[in-house]
Amino acid sequence: MNAPPTERLLALFRTMMRIRAFEDAAEAASQGGVQAFGQSASAQPARVRGPLHLSTGQEAVAAAVCMHLRRDDLLTSTHRGHGHTLAKGADLTAMMCELYGRATGTNKGKGGSMHIADFGVGMLGANGVVAAGIPIAAGAAHALKIQGSNAIMACFFGDGAVNRGPFLEGLNWARVYQLPVLFVCEDNRISATTPTGPMTAGAGTAERARSLDIAAETVDGNDVVSVDAAAGRLVEQVRAGGGPRLLHAITYRLKGHVSIDPGAYRDPAEVARALESEPLRLARERLLADGVDGAVIEGIEREARAEVAAAQAVAEASPWPTEDEAFRDVTTVAEGVWQ
Amino acid sequence: MSAPQTLSYAQAAALALSEAMTADARIVALGEDLGRGGVFGQYRGLQQAFGIERVIDTPISEAGIMGAAVGMALAGLKPVVEMRVIDFALCAIDEIVNQAAKNRFMFGGQGRVPLVARMPIGIWGASAAQHSQSLEAWFAHMPGLLVVTPSTPQDNYSLLKAALASGDPVVYLEHKELWGETGPVDTAIGVELGRAAVRREGSSLTIVSWSRGVSASLQAAELLAAEGIAAEVIDLRSLWPWDREAVMASAARTGRLLVVHEAVRVAGFGAEIAATVAEELRVPVGRVGAPRVPVGYAQPLEQVSRLQPVAIAQAARRLCG
């Protein structure tokens, strides 16, 4: 396989860096709010409240898969979905405002981290329920087929999802109706705080897909170049009308289940090893080997962190939703007929 | 002007769906056995008329069906989802409660889920504990859902059309024992969701019911009339929204309220109506519903869970006494 041109790798690195910077800042802003995971509640409430699931260490999958998507392609994501959403092109500032619960957020402050959606870029929603996005993705792909669109659907889920029924029902559905959907299993190897391997019978995700006659590839999800190449092949097949495909990307969750979980249940040696092969580090090394000036790489990082800091400043200054918003967008039947 | 035609409850629904699908290319139907007309014939002829792409036979995957319908809706279609019986819809409870009902709100108004989930309810021909339930209260409890309970062929025509036009997820509850009931259907009649119908006028007490409970209540009203008790019978037609104005006006006039439903009485939707009326009007209220037992198979056991006009009349007498 030919290495991608340096420009492409730089673009992938930039996306990964924006995700990393966004989540690092959100993580810091989420500390101190509640008593959980051994942390005591502080008098100073967290600025980002509630469960915040970080994809730190998994950025290569989001960046490389979404690099192959058009703006009119659709996406469903998970509770750990900031990366997918940013990579699909959602507005970073509006996402930060959503995490802060402000009226200026992507969801007007009504969803928070677990429910971020940006329909303007085809992002049909993160999901607080494991595997729940899979049948939704199959249905959205079904709609694309009925509508005669040549857009496709990308459906992200984690390794824990393959042990829930909707995984089987959604994949079967997509194959039965030959739908344009790329399933992406972002395998971070842990289900909340329990390793997924011992909880999963048989040969795993890709084999489960193949048993349904869905072609699947397994890649090193920390190597953005490998993910880029595999996603490229699979997206092309899906877009050509070949029916669903599955990408199994093996990565590692560097943080705990939620932002205030230090992940103390894990072997420190395992985490140390994982840091050696985390995707930003690998991409940085590759860029340097390609002859990219270290200052250029640092510039990308500085830029990303500055963009996030500016977004936080906007979020801090943004208004809260007013109480009447609690009564909006529930149902409108009393307000007349919707077309 | 259209002349009323005589149709069954099932035929009326098929006609409504057929007309709606002709008028709006975004409407699709999906579920098990739809190509054969549906379990109860409520989709008869539709796949032949609209093709397998719009009247979709599905695997037995309730979660998949409902989840796919949510995805279809978010992507711009208006799916009609067949769950076969409400008992099976429990396999899709995450998809209807956590997804369909929540998306519009939690996405801040981006995307809507205009789907109609048909979940036939009620006791029907010795179908026993897993095919006989009336679970309307579960869904009426859920913000983000509308709940509709037609009791006549005309309403099954008009309310299905209203449900399809609402733009929000509708739990549409047809009663299995009503499929064969026939009556006049005028396609010019529109019914708004949330508007009750007075099925019998009276001044002694107000009986509020819905679905199959309406005919049982009307039979009870006949028994009561012979004793000089004039029961007003209101068919709620939809439980969310429910027609508070109509119920309050009637109960204020008669001074007594009895709510009748086939569902288990404990924590049934009758409790909501009775409590609301008692809070606002301070009038005596009563409820008739099934005992809190699973529906039994053998006829004497099934009978225990069925609405009995005699028992309704008895409860009405107690209120009037």
C-alpha cells in the first residue's frame, strides 16, 4: 500500500488533534462536580456536567473514516461520539456550548454530550444506549435507498455493542435489503470497566459480520494510515451499491469510562504500553519521517488548542436555555398539523 | 361530496393508509407479513398497490423494525410500523421510548420522528397472557409519544389519517376484537387528535372509556337506562392528548365520573383521568378495569379479565347511590 501524500496525513492529523484538544478541555472542565469513582464533590461545580465519555486514544478511527464521507452522507454515533461528530464537520464551538448546556449548543442545551446531533452535516445523533444506533443507521440507509440517493450511511459503535441484540438485527436488516451502510466497530477493548474479550464468544466482530454475508476488514485502529486505506476501500464498495460492509478497528481507550473515572482498575503497564502506540504519537512520528518540520506539527496542535479555548470562552459567555425550552419540541399535535 | 361506505374496522384502516400513501410518497409501511395483508387483513392489497419497496416485509426483528423506522423518519420518510400485537412491541421498547420519543426534544428540534406504530391491543380469542394485553398507560406516561385508541371503523379511518399527519411518533392502538366490526365510513370526516366523542348523552353520570371499552360501556348504559340512570358515555379516542375539556364539562354537569378500561385497573390510565377530575371538580369518581392478573387461557379465566357490562353498571350504581 502506498503511503498517503503528506498533505492528506496532515489533514488527518489536524482532525485528530482537534478531537484531542476538544476532549482534553472538556475533561478538565468536567472535574469536581460529583462524588463518584473515588472523586469527592467539590464546592465548585463542574462546568461540563454529567457523564462525559472520552474517545481519547481512538481519534484515528473517527478522522480516517469520516475523511471518506461527503457532507450529505449520514452518520450515527455512540455515547463516546465527540470525535465522530467533529470529524463529520460539526461546528466545534456549538458542540462545546452543548457540553456546557447552553442555548447556543448544537442541541440548544437539551441533549448534552451523549446526544449531540448536527443534522446540518448529516450527523443523526450520538446515543446514550449501547448498540441503539445500529438499527437506526440501517433504517436511515433504507431511506436513502428508497429515496434513490447515492449518499451512504456510516454507523459507529463500540465493541460492547456486538453483544446486544440490535447488532444482529441491524446487520441482518442491512444485508437483507442490501443497504448502503458502513458499520464501524471502534473496538477499544473495554465495556465500561470490564474487558470485552472474555465477555464475547467466538471469533469476534468481523466474523459475526461475515456470518451474515457482510464483507469485513480488521485494521489497527491506532494507525490512521491503515484506517484511511481500509475505510477508503469499504466506502467505495458501499457507494458502488455493493451493500453493507463492516470495518473492525482495534484501538485503545486511554481514559476511564467517563471523564471522572481514572480507570484505576487497569494494569498501569498496559496503559503505558498503549501510550507508546497511541494514534497521535504514531501520526506525529510518521509526519516527521516524511520530512515535515516539527514546528508545523506543533503549529497544528497550538491552533487546535487555541480554537478550543476560544470555543470555551464562547460557551462560558453563552446564555442558558430558558425554562420554556423544556416544553418545546416534545410533540406539537395541539399546535396544528405538521407537514 | 363522498357518500359513506360500509367498511370493517380493518378495511377502514387499509383505506386510510392507501389514500395517505397515494398522497404522500414519504409514507412507507414496514412489518411482518404485510405482503399477505397483515395478520388481521389491515394491510390487504397495499403491497400489490404500492410495491415491496413501500410496503416492506421484514424479518421478525421488533427492535430492528422500530429502530429502522426511527432511522427512516430521521432521514425524511414517514414510516408506519406494524408490531403485530402490543405484547411484541415490548421487544422494541428502547427504540420507541428512548429513541423515537426522545429524539426531537433531545436533538433540540433537529429532526423529527413522524412514525405511526400500530400495536394491536386487547383480549382476542383465547390468546392468553402474551397476546392479550392493553398497555396504553405505559405509552401515555411517556413524553414525546401520542397515544390513539380508535373504537369504530370511522375513527380508525379518520384517526389513522390524523396520526399520519401529526409529525410526531404515534402509538396507534387498534383493538383486536374490533377488526371485523363494520360501520359507515365517510372519507370526508376528519377527526383531530385529542377530541373525544360523546357516544350517548345522559345526565346522571359520565362514563369515560376508549377502544373496546366503549361498546361495553354503551351496553352498561342500556342496563342503567332501564333503572332510570342516564349515563353519558364519552369515547376518549386518544389518550395523549386526552380531551380534558370534554370530560370536565360532562363531569361538571353530571356530577359523577366513572372511567372504564380493559387494561389492568392498577395504575391504568383511568387513574389519571379520575384523579384529574377529582382534583379539579371534587366530584365522586370511580374506575372499572381488569384485576391485576395475567390474562388466562381457559374461558372462565379469560372472562375474569374481560370488561363485563354488568360490572360496569354495578360500579355506576354505586357512584349514583
